[in-house]
Amino acid sequence: MEDNRPAALNRLRLLLPELATLSMGAGVLALLSFTGVLEWLLAGSASTIVLGLILLGSVVVVLSLQVARQAELLAEELG
């Protein structure tokens, strides 16, 4: 059990940046969902809507890249 601990810690250290990014992205999406920000963006001017959509799109792209990275790491671990 002691021999597995350093390997597990190394894997956790590798995953921490991805987990932090996923958590931030999930937080942003939750913020948009549970606050009135999304409704405010939709009620705004066209430029505000476009900027909001660009921001939301970039969050989705970053999250999808992190999910793909996690899938690659899992595939490597499973062999």
C-alpha cells in the first residue's frame, strides 16, 4: 500500500490543473444558470449579447478540451 502512494500522488499532481480548470468552468456555467446574468445578457444590446456568447463559447471550448485531455489520460492509464 505504501508503494502505491507516490504513484497516486503523482497522478493527482498531473490531474490538479485539469481539475482546477474544470471546476472554474463549472462554476462559471453555474453562475450563469443560477443568477440573472444570462437574462441580463439577453436583454442587453446586440454587442453585449455577442460578447456574452463569445465568453460562454470560450468556456465551453476550454471545458471540452479538458474533458478530452482527461479521456486521453484515462486511456493511457487503462492501457
